[in-house]
Amino acid sequence: MVGLIKLMSTVLVAAVLASAIVPGTEATIGCGAVLLTLSPCMAYVTDQGPLGGCCGGVKSLYAAATTTADRQSVCSCLESLARSASNIDLAKAAGLPRQCGLNIPYKISPSVDCSKVN
């Protein structure tokens, strides 16, 4: 009986330790996928063309981001792009979800706090 309790205690401790070192949910959507999916939007947000097929990409990306990690990853990619690309009309970028009939929980901008996106 004592041997069984020791074995169960050892297994329990091992399980707790294993769960502590296993990484949490990781994003499956990287910046490359975000940029590729939203490439039809670049002409529009840089004032070089119409909205065109942009909404298909926006809706596809929105549908693919099913976890908090994915949504935060997409947000971070968009925030980084908004911060680094000097030729983007930030008002047009921020208005893309609304233009495409979507409501996302953050504003596309260089100052968004993506850690608060659920």
C-alpha cells in the first residue's frame, strides 16, 4: 500500500512538473501568412488603388484566427507593419475591418497593445 502511494505521488509530481514546462498555446498564423493574405489590400492602404479583392483576404484572416494566440499574432504583425511602413494610410488600414463588414477587437495602428487582444 505504501509503495502504491509513493508511486502515485511520484506520478502526480511528474505530471505537475511536465505541465509547468510544456509551452502554452502557440500561434499558428505567422507574419508571412498575414502579409500574403492581405497583399491585395496594399494598393488600397497605400492610396494606389481601389479596395478590390482586399476584403476576401481580411475575411479569410479573420476566420483563420480562431485562438487568442492567433489573434494576438495577427495583431502584432499588423501593428508592426503599421509602424514600419511609411507609405500606409493609417486611417484606411484602421478602417479595413469595417469596410469589409467585420468588427475586430482592436484598431489596426502602430500603437495597439496586442497583449490585450483575446
